[in-house]
Amino acid sequence: MRSTFRPQPTLTLLWALGEEDTRRAIEAVPERAIAAVLAWIEDEAAIIRIGAQGVYKVRPVHGLVAARFRHYEARSGMPLLHDHLLLSVKAQRPDGKWGSCGFALRVSLSH
């Protein structure tokens, strides 16, 4: 699974034109957002199917494997702070083996 995280265009402009302290503060925002998204995926969405016919759904034992790549420019060369996140489709099962990780989203609607 892959995803891209980037601040709003106005923050990107402020980042591109800002002083060093401003740039560092803006660069910290996506880091917190990515950490929150990964924690939510690990706690709420990531599952591994085990057993005959994949009847049992369990959470990955040691979390997920992810890689993040930070870029500071768009392909055009214009300033664009953004992060690419790559999430492995493999995770460790309770028996120590590695299995394919799926994502089951639980949505509750209230009236």
C-alpha cells in the first residue's frame, strides 16, 4: 500500500518562503500525521487471515513494516514538501510466520 502526505498549499507556501524555525515546525506536522495514521491502521484496520479458509482474523503481532521517503520538490522543481509512505503487505502472525496483511475497515454509523 502506498500513500502521499503533504500539507495544505498555504502551509507549503509558508514552508517554502519561511525562516528555518518556521520550516522545521511545518516539517514536523506530516511526521505526527503519519505516526497517527500508522497507529490507527495497526489498531483498527490491519488484519492477517489464518486458519483453514482464512477464517480467523488476527492483528499483526509486532505492528507493520513501513518506509517513508521525504521530498522537498515537485517533479517540476517547484517547492513541494511531501512524504511518500510505503506499507508492506506482509506482517508477522502469532505463530511467528509471516502472512499477507489485509485491511478491514470498521465503520459505525449512528443516527
